[in-house]
Amino acid sequence: MSEITKTQIAEYYADCISMVDLINAGRPAIMDYPEWEGTIAHAKEHLAGMMNMGFWTDEDLSPLERVLEM
């Protein structure tokens, strides 16, 4: 993997926080339960992978950790 810039890290972090916000907002009324469960599973899988990336510096990863514990 090539060198990751601070800007890229910030973008990855913002994307992760968007996923956390999506999960925390709960199931949208237009989405059925099986679709929502699939969305949650996919988002958690992605967040777990992002947590394992070695480029994080001083970002607060606790929101990601809390969602993964749900």
C-alpha cells in the first residue's frame, strides 16, 4: 500500500463516522428488516476492516468500537 496522506485518513475517518451515524439512526421506514440487517452486517464488516488498518493516528475510534460491540 502506498503512503496514505493526512487528507486521505480524514476522508476514511469521515466515511467511517457516516456509517456509524447510519447505524445509530436506526432502520429507515422505507427499508424492510432483512434489508436493514444486511446493511448493518455489511457496515460492521467494513468498519471492522477499517479498524484494522494501520494508518490511524490520533482519530477517536471509540464510536466505531461502540458500534462494533452492538
